[in-house]
Amino acid sequence: MAIIHNTTLRPTKLELLTTWLPTRPWYTGTGTPELAKAGGFRLDDPEGEVGIEFMVAVDSSGPEPVAYLAPLTYRSAPLPGAEHALVGTMEHGVLGPRWAYDGTHDPVLRTELLALFEGRAQAMAQSISDTPDHEVTHSYTGPALPTGPAEVTEDQDGTALTLPDGTLLRLHRRPRPTAPESATGQVTGAWNTPDGTRVRGVVASLHTP
């Protein structure tokens, strides 16, 4: 169970994302993002070592606000071999130094996200300890999903992870209203628009071979 600490982070998560988002091929803005935390959820690491958060941040720097999905993991020490996936480091008021990673490159996040698809993991509230998030829905129809290394690629549409059996796990960095027609599984979450409207979208989908 993840414990949510009401404490300080320096720099903040949004400050890290403000620098990191413009380096991504799926970022559609042209300047410095103006980000607000709009929603998301967490997953628990069974070992209790890695924080797992799926944050939705809305960028209001352009003509229309754009919601972006940032799957993040938080670790107390660097993840070996993942220097390219480091979003930044923070000082946590309770836990001390934290290394924040693009979670698509973190095996703990991948394992727990696949467990969520299969119904073996529970989505948890983003900011409240030990509280399920019942707004997050999931579905999957297919064989047992494989664990192990994944090939991660990015383009203007988002992030694709190719699993060992050829299954494609897509992270929709700009959440979609509906899953692609080829999807055999999906995870849907909710967030707030700048005017306070609560909206839903598909944040991840599975495509089995």
C-alpha cells in the first residue's frame, strides 16, 4: 500500500514536467508548457519500494488546453540503465532524495499496469492513502500477458511498448475518447478540464498479435 505524504517536493513534479514535456515527440506545444495537475491514479508496488503514478497534466499554453498522460515512477536510488528515462530528481520532505522516471521504462510500472489490465491490481486514488479509485476502469480479453523486457518506442502519437510475445501496449500520451478499434484491452481514467468539467479518456490500450 502506498502512503501519501502531505509534504514538500523541490522541485515539484509539475516543474520537472515543464522541462521534460517539450523534449517528447508527442508534445504538441511550441513553447514552455503552462501545466496544471488535472487528475490521475496510482498503482501499488507489492514490494513497497517504488512509487507509481499516472498523472494527467493539462497544458494551457496554446490556443486550446491539451491533457497529457505522464506515467511516473519514484525511486530512492537511480534505476540502473535508465539514465535516458530520468525525468529529474526531487527532494521529498519525508523520504529525502527521489529519482523520477518516465515509467514506461520502469519494469515495476509495466508489471503492475499489465496486472491492472488483467484485474490482478487495483487502481488507487492519486492523493489519498489506501483508497481505491473506482473511476479507473479496465478491460482485457486475451491470453495471459507476458512479463519481461519490453521495447519502448515513441512517436507523435505516444509511446508503444512491444512485449516479449509481440503484444503491443500503447500509452496514449494525449488520452483518447475511445480505444483504437484493434484494441483487445483498455484502461480508462478521469480528470478535470480547466473549466472544472470532469472528463474521461483511454490512457492505455493493449493490442495482442
